Amino acid sequence: MPDPVDALRVSDLPLDDLVACHECDLLMRKPALAPGEKAQCPRCGYELYAHRHNVVERSLALVLAALLLYIPANFLPIMQLNLLGQTSEDTVWSGVVGLFDTGMQGVAVVVFLCSMGIPLLKLLCQLAVLLSIRWKIGRSYGLLLYRIYHHMKDWGMLEVYLMGVLVAIVKLADLASITVGLGLVCFVSLLMVQVLLEVVMSPHQIWRALSGEDDHAGD
């Protein structure tokens, strides 16, 4: 674990040697980590950062997997509803179009951005950032895109949309015959891949690689 730093000694240390806990604001001396190790706050136990193996390659694989899942997750049927002999298939995109056609244009735009637009932009930003590190080109643009990605993190709400779908399935189960579609499987898979990507893509190593402090982020 990192060593806490007394306030009187802060001025004697360069900023690059210090790290502050995001949860309890404890100021510590930044430890050097070996591959596979992680630094935790001695006060609250929050994970400050980690040094993970093959961050770039593993993250690239997950980003590409998420992009491959994106189209089927949004355009294949999530569920098939059979009510009084009438059958309908619903997708994420058809939900956006349905809201727009019923006069709820504002809601349709918000649903589109949170469930389709921003998640796609996040993935594209992550892809560009990882490629700039992997190919060692355009790292200044990579820094900009990574900042944009962090600003968009709280706006991609796939899990909220998934909860809405599950609630709808439960409420309609007694009224109609519902068949889960391949789109729902792809949607859940996309959500799980993105969660895993957040874990694997260590921000500390990505920032260091983009700033040129660590040319071995993929190791």
C-alpha cells in the first residue's frame, strides 16, 4: 500500500510522486507497481490504480467485440410479443422510431443518445485511443479523445435501458406471449463486454501511455 504523506512534506516532493485517493482524498506517495499489482488506499481501501498485463491488446479485443455486438444488439429483435393473435417484434431502434412517430421527439432523442449514440461514440473513442498507443501515432489526439470519453461515461446508460426492457417483459408476461429474441442476448453481451472493458482498460496506464511516460502499456 502507498505511504500517506504529511502535509509539511508535500512541498518537498514532486507532484509526479504523489497520488490522492478519489474517495477519501488521502494524499500518498505514489508506489511503483510490478505487473499484476494494484495500489489501494490505506485509509478506505479504494483501488487507486493497477498495473495490468497487456492492457492495450486486451482492451482492443474487447472494443472490437463490443463493436461487433453493437449492430445486432440494436437492430435485431429484443422480444417478440404475441397478443390476441397480433405479433410484433421490437428492437432498440424500433423503440426510438416509435417514440418519435408518436410525437415524443424529445424523449426519442434522449433514448437514442443514451442507448445508441453515446455508447457507440464511447467505443469509437476507446478504439482510437488504443490504436494511437498501439501504433505510437497521434497521441495528442488520443489525449483529447480520452478526455472526451471520460466526459461521456455517465451518459451511456445501457444498463438503464436493459432494466426497462426487463420490467416490460415482467409486466407483459401475464397479458401476452413473449419470446426473447437474439437482440436481447446480444444487448446483454454488449453490456457485459463494456463492463469488462472498464475493468481491463486501466486509466492510470492509459494516461501514462498517452503522455509518453510508459511505452510498455501493452506489456
